[in-house]
Amino acid sequence: MTRAAFFVLTALADQPRHGYGILREVDDLSDGEVQLRVGTLYGVLDRLTADGLIVLDREEIQQGRLRRYYRLTDDGVAALDTEAERMAAGAGAARRRIAEGRRAATRPAPQGPAGLEPSSAPGLAGGYA
């Protein structure tokens, strides 16, 4: 799932919205990191509709302009939930690795016999590497 599709589905998770409302909500939800253009938004909406994740909820005319409102389907809710779980698991794995790396960086370097560095410890033939 693309980042744009994830945020569009998230924007529709609580209520149906029209295109401009989705654009504003995506901008807000992503703290401005995902700024969709109108053409990109409608491409995403078309794909999500074709995939059965959203449907046209209703159409209204306001100030002489047609507004199409979209809403999530049950499959859309399930897809969003699955993607959110996948992302959370990935973030958890990354945090664990970062913590392990930080712990490893604070451990003292291993020492060879009599305080010698491992690379200067006697080799198999008794000499030094």
C-alpha cells in the first residue's frame, strides 16, 4: 500500500469526506509530510474504488459545484487495519534494533590475553597477527 493510499484510507476512517476534505485531512494526519495534488488524489481514489476499499457515499451540489463524498468499505477498514499493524510491527523491529545497536556501542571492546587487543593476540602458530 502506498503512503498516499494509507493516508487517504486513514482520512476516511472516521467519516465520509469529499476530495478537498480528504486533501486537508491527509495534510493534517501526516503533519504536512504528504501533500497530495488534486490529480494524484483522484488517481488514488479511483484505484481504491476499483479495489473495493472505498465507495462513493453521496454527491452534493454546494455553491454550484458537485462534491463527491467517499467512505470506507468493510474491506477498506480491514486493509487499513492490516497495514497499520504491519507498520507498527516494522516500527517495533526498528526500535529494537536501534536499542541493541546503542547497547552494543556502549560496551567496552573485547580484550585478548593480558590486555592485548584481539588482533594482536597469538595466532594458531604462536606468533602475532
